[in-house]
Amino acid sequence: MAEPIVIVPYEEDWPREFARVGGVLRQALGGLAVRIDHIGSTSVIGLDAKPVIDIQVSVKRLEPVSEYRTPLENAGFVHRAANPDRTKRYFRESPGGRRTHIHVRESGSWSEQFALLFRDYLRENPSDRAVYTAEKYRLAGLYKDEREKYVEEKGPVIWTIMRRASEWSQLTGWRPGASDC
């Protein structure tokens, strides 16, 4: 049976946990990682979330995977080759480790930029942060044991927020800041 979906209030140790894991990743990957960024809900102060640290590692190219797979596996992460999203390569914590998702994406790609813009917009817009939080709690209540359905049903609110994030990016001249690690 799948692990139930649980949303918890924002935890102040999430940035510290990212910094710890990000340091491990930087040490393992060196210059192979163009950027290492804390993404997802745990990267937004005040946003309730599943207690999973999402990290985006940007590389010059996704293939060959072996260039970064070996260093990541040596650092304790498990490659999930069956991930259906072909815009990234996906790694997880070793069994028994703290829940961590590593999303390796190509530097400058749309999927890399999407994650950074969504994060930065939510950091700056408390009203949409509240909308997203409420929807996550609602969906977690409906689909507690159906992770795929939970993720699928978040789509409409994410795209609504991303339309506003796109407008915001144009008005502010948004560009990703420096890498988090």
C-alpha cells in the first residue's frame, strides 16, 4: 500500500535540510551541476506541504545519464529509471533516508524554468500561496491514499497560478536568481 498523503504546516528546518543535502550534492557533482535549487512547496516559507525536500539539479545535458548517475548513487541516492517524465531524470533517498526527491533537468529547459518561476512567484504572492495550500489540503483529504490522483488533480490550480506567475514574470522582469547551492 502506498504511503498516505499528509500535508503539514511549514517547518523551519526545511531550508536547513535542503542546505545539508544540497551540500552533499554539490560535493558529489561539482561542476556537473550548473545549478542546485530547493524547489517545491518546502522551498516556500509559510507554505504547508508534504514533508518532502524537492531539489532540482540542473545539468548541461540529460544524456548520458551515467555522467551524473554514478556520483549521485555514490552520494546515497537511488535512480528511478522508470520515471515517465522524459524532461527530467529522477532520484530518491536511499531506503530509510529522509524523504528527498532529486529532479535532474537540463539547464535552461522549460521544465527547469517552470519549477523556479512557480517557486519564486509563490514566495512573493501570499494570496496564491494560500489558494495553493487550501487546495493541497482539500485534495489530500479526497485522495489520501491515491498519490497519482492527488498529483493529477493539483494540475488545474497549478496552471491557474502559473498564468498569474507568467504575467508577474513579465511585469517584474523575473529571471532565476543565483543557484541555491
